[in-house]
Amino acid sequence: MNNISFTTEQTEQLKTLLQQYFERELDQDLGDFDADFLLDFIKEKMGVHFYNQGLRDAQAVLMSKVDDITEAIEEIEHVTDF
């Protein structure tokens, strides 16, 4: 897997969320520099776990849809006796 990357706008939004969380929940000021490092840490060390879970979730949805299609095909399939 390649490194997780975000657009500049996404990065700024994520940093803002981190800063707001630190202020609200921890009563701590998290500056831009520290927010950058924290976001990089989360992406590098934890991001793969979120990414992989997202893939597993998407795979489960896809497999469910494939099962639905298979059942629909079986319902319209013509059976012949030879």
C-alpha cells in the first residue's frame, strides 16, 4: 500500500479536527506544527488499520451484492429436462 495522502484542504480540515478535540477534551492548545506531526503519526502508524478495515467493509458489501445477483440469475434461469 502506498502512503496515505490527503489534499491540502483535507489535511487542514483534519488538523483543525485534531486541534478542536485537544481543546475541547483535553483543554490543551495544539499548534499547527504539533498537529502536523500528530496527523503524520496517525497516518503512518494507524492509517493502515483504518484503510484495511475500509477494504474489508467494501469487500463484504460487494460480496453481498454478488450473492444477490447470483440469486436473481438463478431465479430466472430456465431449467430443462433432457
